[in-house]
Amino acid sequence: MERSLTLELVRVTEAAAQAAARWLGKGLKNEVDEAGTSAMRRVFDTVPMRGTVVIGEGEMDEAPMLYIGEQLGTGYGPEVDVAVDPIEGTNIVAKGLWNALAVVAIADKGNLLHAPDMYMKKIAVGPKVAGKIDINYSVRKNLEIVAKELNKDIREVTAIVLDRERHQEIIQEIREAGARIKLISDGDVAAAINTAFEDTGVDILFGIGGAPEGVLAAVALKCLGGEIQGILLPQNEEEAERCRKMGIEPGRVLKMDDLVKGDDAIFAATGVTDGELLKGVRFHGSVVTTESIVMRAKTGTVRIIKGTHRLEKKPDFLAENQ
């Protein structure tokens, strides 16, 4: 892939974040999603690539844009798979909470798992623990491994978990092991990424979330040297059959090379609301500031980019977001 695509993808996530952030705290999650998706789609038209959406807003008949199979880019340049979550955490933005992101990931064509829109059991860790954990181990054993590899007492280890009824057993096991818990309302892509950065205070992710989000997190963790493992959890026979058509037997453990193949991939995200890793969008009259992260697996380069956007220089964007 072209090196220049890293900054091109930041332009995409910056636009989505700015558009969605205007709906902060207004309680309108659909408007948040629509604003982010529309802005992201417009900027994709300018990116020099031949992209195909493999993880997006749904099938063609479910989504007007960024649907699975949609062609993105200028029509010239590298041929790539594209995974998007225009706003990871539409509820977060609608409620004015933490850790909403605009997210994009790409890899060479055929290298991203075309994950179906179903549940996935997940475990994720940062680079110091990668290769040591196992999703089939008990919660306690994985916590003990994390504590050992990070040279911590297990009482100092922090696990991050979506605050859902389905996670009560996991939460109880973490507490019985003596570890700390950070519960989040939404946003397990951000949560998985945070395991790879010591300053976030997050050491391991447990729980069940969306399979598409698992692939996005896998691209980020591949760039960072971390690890995520997943098991698809079909809720009925129709979903189980979808897994089999993909060549995945339900219950099989999906590891990093199953989720994102090859030695190269690019991940970009821009903060919509404040989080442990990125600041959210700030409005200063006709000036907007953003903070983004972009990383590439092939080189291991990670960049934090602070952007200043002068809307008087972007009249089309300003008009569409008033």
C-alpha cells in the first residue's frame, strides 16, 4: 500500500468526527450516525485508492452509503479492503460521554475478515502480553498472566468490560480474582486499543461485542503489536450458516492472522468526544481542532496528529454542517 494513504485516512476520520461532534449531547444517535457517515463518504471520494467496503454500515439495501461492497476512492491507486465505523459510539456522542471515535482501517485486498454483523466473544491485550493470553483460559488465569507480564500485583490489573447484563459472570470472576474493573457503556474498539497504551490505565479487555468491531480492533492492535482473539457467537441457525459459508465453524477461535492477514494494514481514528487516548473535537468559532491517531502495521509507526481546521477555507463543509 502507498505510504501516503496514512494521512489520507486521517482526513477521512477528521471529517466524520467534526460532523458528528456538532450533535454532542443532543440525544439524537441517528443524526450523529448520519452526519458522520455522510462526511466520511464525501472525503473517501478524494482518496487515491480502489477500495471495497468489507465492513460498513450494513448491506446495500440497509444503508444508503458505506454499505458492504461499495466502491470507494478515486478509482486509481492500490486495491484495498476497507473497514469503517463512521462513529464508533453514536450513543456516546448523543449522551455526551467519553471515547467516541471515527474509525477507518484498510488492508490489501482479501486481507480483512468479512466479519458478519453478529456477536463475538473477545479478549484483547497490549504488546507486552501478546502471545501469552488465550480466550479459552479462565478469566482468572488470563488476569494472572497479565499481572505476571506487566510485573503487577493482580489487584493492580485493570480489565475493561462493556456494561451489559450478559457480562455479569465475567464481572464476578474479575472481582473474585481481585482485579480492578472499568465498565463502559459503548465503544469496545477504543477499549481494545487502550490496552496497548500504558497511560490509559487499561490492561485487558473481556466480553462480547460486535464482530465487525473486532476486526477494526485487530487492525489497530496489529499495528501496535498487541493481540485480540475472538469467537463468533451466532444467535440462530441462519447466523451459524453465514459463519460456515465464510469457512468459519462456530466456536472456532479467530486469531490475529484470521482477522487481518498479511504484514501491512493501516488504522486511523479521530476523537469525537474526549477519551483516555484522544481529545474530542473542539469548536472555536470558524476554527475546529481535532486529535487523531494513525498507524501502519508494516512499519510500526504510530502518529498522534493534532489538526486545526479553518472552516472559512472549507465553505462546502461549513454550509453542510450549520
